[in-house]
Amino acid sequence: MNAPGLKILCREPLSLPPTGHAYPFGSRFDEQDAMCFFDDVLVPWERIFLLYDREAAVRLQAGGQWMGYSSTVRFHERLQTFIGVASLIAESIGVDGFREVRDKLGEMMAHAEMIRLAIEGMEAESFRTPGGLMSYGPGFAVGVYAAQVSRRVSEILREVGASGLLMQPSERDLAEPALRPAIDRYMHGAGWPADEKGRLMRLGWELGISAFGMRQELYEYWHRGDITRNRANLYLRYDRADLTQRLEALLAEPFPAADPP
Ligand SMILES: Cc1cc2nc3c(=O)[nH]c(=O)nc-3n(C[C@H](O)[C@H](O)[C@H](O)COP(=O)(O)OP(=O)(O)OC[C@H]3O[C@@H](n4cnc5c(N)ncnc54)[C@H](O)[C@@H]3O)c2cc1C
């Protein structure tokens, strides 16, 4: 990393260390993004593992199933976190009985179930590669699906949490004797004390609104590459030979007459 000529530009951190308790996710899980500039940098031959070898690059890309699998497991954990936080928020503000709110939380759960079943499918379709290693089954379409639904999950959290996601006391406010009685009286939840509800909402704020949450949303949409390109590639690689052959055979002749009622 300190090779002459290599310069690294890091973006600013998304959680502020002095108030770390207020950034329970960001202070632990913020993944630094950086731009590397290679300005006449000498890379020694012993550090080069691939150059001008297209076939090896394609073989290496096939190992991407492992990346796809781990990314899907991570995404499933993310969805579980959203479900936990959003459903507890609904309970804490007493809106979990409304059909509309259950509908939204159910939608979130349907996405999580699709991803869980996709993980099981990738495991069930694992196979031995020509090189004798094990690989998971194809997960390319799962990546496309995940990118499509991720922001909807954040949106549901914002819809269910509403303004409470923003307007909550900080730990410093809770520790302020002049404020605390008013906070306890006017900001408690449905059976939830004001401090616990405030911390829960803070989790929701971090996931769905904060710079950390927005960075994660951007990440989910883009980190597998341009979704437009990925969907177009899915169209190209999807095996529809059997479908089209059967339809072409059907279309080659006039449709059979329907049986009389
Ligand atoms: C948080 C984060 C993490 C990431 N992690 C990874 C990673 O781990 N690995 C990795 O490989 N990449 C990663 N990426 C990069 C990602 O692959 C790129 O962001 C993505 O390929 C889009 O490139 P770009 O950001 O340069 O946008 P651009 O290519 O500038 O695109 C901007 C917009 O223009 C559209 N556009 C661009 N070209 C065309 C065209 N020819 N025709 C029509 N529309 C077009 C795009 O669809 C998009 O809407 C990450 C990105 C983010 C934000």
C-alpha cells in the first residue's frame, strides 16, 4: 500500500467517533470506500497473478459463484435486520395491528423468504467444476433480484417508522435532568419506555435514513455492477431453448379447435 506513486483517496467516515453510541451500526460496520491512483507504480512480477490470459480470467470469473453466494447470505442477514427493526418499531408505536402495516412488513418478509430459498437452491444445485472443486449453483439472477428489491425494503422501513425515525432523544438528551421527565411522559411508546423506543428508532434511522444507511442502499444497488447490464446479460444467458422450441412447434400449425362445451 505504500508503493511509490500509489495514492489513495478515502471518503469521509459516515459515523462520527465522539458520539459513537449514537451510531450503533455505522460505528461497527461502515465499510470504507477509496479511490486508488496508480501513478507510474512498479508492480513486481511476483505480485502479478494474471496478465494477458483471457481464458484464465474467464475461469476465475466462474469462481464468482462463491462471491455471489456469500453476497446473498449477507443480503439475507440484512433483510433479517430490517424485519427485526421494522416490526419492533411497528410494535413500539402501536401500529402493528393495522392491516396496511402488516401488509408492508409481510412484503419485507416475502423478499427475505425468496432470498432464503434462493440460498437453499444455490446449495442444492452445487456441482463439481472441471478442475475438481465444488461450486455453488448459479446465483446471477438472485443478485439482480436483490438489487431490485433492496431499496423497497428501506422504503418500507421509512413508511412504517415515519417521523419517529427522525425525532428521537439522544443519549445526551436522556441524561439531561431538565428534559427527562418530559421525554418520559410524551415520547414513550405503546408499552415501551422512551429510552428504549428512542434507541430502537435510532437503529431504524441508521438503516433507512442516515448517510450510512444511504451508502448501504447505494451499495446494494450497484456493487454487483450495473443492474441494467446484468439484466441484459441475464436475457442473453437464460436457457429458453426448450421453451422456444415447444412454442415454435405449436406455432407451426394452426391451433387445434377447442372442444365444444
Ligand atoms: C457503494 C458501492 C460499492 C461498490 N462495490 C463494487 C464492488 O465490490 N465491485 C465492483 O466491481 N464494483 C463495485 N461498485 C461499482 C459499480 O460496479 C459501479 O458503480 C457500476 O458499474 C456503475 O458504474 P459508475 O458508478 O461508474 O456509473 P456510470 O457508469 O457513470 O453510470 C451512471 C448512470 O448512467 C447509466 N449509463 C452508463 N452507461 C450507459 C450506457 N452506455 N447506456 C445507457 N446508460 C448508461 C447507468 O446505468 C447509470 O444510471 C460499487 C459501487 C458503489 C456505489
